[in-house]
Amino acid sequence: MSEQTPPSTEDAEARMRAAYQALPLVLVEHDADDVEALSARLELVRACAEAGLLDDALLQVRELHKDAGRRHGREHPMTLEARALHEELEARADASVG
């Protein structure tokens, strides 16, 4: 089994731009806490983190986690995915400080 290679900075930034562009289109059709919108928001969080914007990603994932839990409950798959990503990004932030 081979390890995934990290994306180039250009690829990460392109993914982030695409995620930022896609989100308003999703929000035209869905409330910000609908599963479809939460999925788009998760993609944006991942793209920001991948592009090195960890502070932005953390800010977004905190709100996303709260929104998912409030709308869908603590054990909903989307809430669990948001929680796991939140914890992962918090750990990365802590590791980069220490």
C-alpha cells in the first residue's frame, strides 16, 4: 500500500479556490446547515487546511461542527465527520505551536 503524496501548493490553492466558488452555488439551493451545504463547507475546510490556511480552516470547522450538531444531532454522520476533522485540525495546530 503506497502513501499518498501531498498535493502541490498550486493544486491545494486551486482546490481551495474551487471550493470557495462552489459554496455560494450550493447555498442558493440549500440552507447552510443542510447536509449538502455542510458537505461543501467540509470540502472548503479541507481545502483551506491543505493550502496551509490552518487558522481559517479551524475557524470554519468550529462553526460547521456547531451547525451540524445543532441541526442534525451529535451522532449524525455529518456531525461526526465535522468533529473528527475539527479534532484533527486542532491537533495539527497544537503540533505546529509546540
